[in-house]
Amino acid sequence: RPPSHGECRRGDPARSGPCTMICEDDVPEYMHDKIPEYNKLKEAFPDHVVIMKFDKFWEFVGADAELMNREYNMPLMCRRRDPTRIAHTGFPEISFEKYTNKLTTSGHRYVTLV
């Protein structure tokens, strides 16, 4: 059965998509504290890409990471080591303007989580 709106889609990264909640157990430990807020943002802005700030990097998870991989060739992390983990990708903070310009030029909207 497909998960309902707002239900955690644990263990199947391929089912990740807009409005999909992400479980803390499915992402690297350093992301755990921001996942509840990430889920709130995806609920409020389902058509936006969420970019999360971690130290000197900006990162994408789930469907947003898949989009960045597909459209901008950003490498996905986690999948090779553990296919049950949600994919994530990112870039250094110095490249923020570069990637947000790519997103907006391509017609995507984004929100940030710092």
C-alpha cells in the first residue's frame, strides 16, 4: 500500500516525492534534528525544493536530491552503501548562488532551512 499524505515512507527511497515525510532513521545522523522542520516545510510548500544548511554545506534529501541529480548531475549519496536510506546530495555554501540561480532559471522554487 502506498503511504498516505504525511506518512513516513521509511525504507523505500524510490517512493520519496513531494509532500513525503522523511524519517530521521533514513538519513545520516547529522540531519536528524532538522528532519521534523523539513517535513513541515514540505507540507507547507509541496512544490518547492527544500535546501537545508549544515555547517558549510547546503543539502537536499529525498525527491529534492533526485531532482538535483537528474537535472544538474549532482551525485547522490547513501544509496550505494545502504539502499534503504533516503538519497541526499549537496554543495558547499560558496556555491549557493550558483545552484539557486539554476533552480530558479529552470522554473523551480525553493525554501531554505538553516
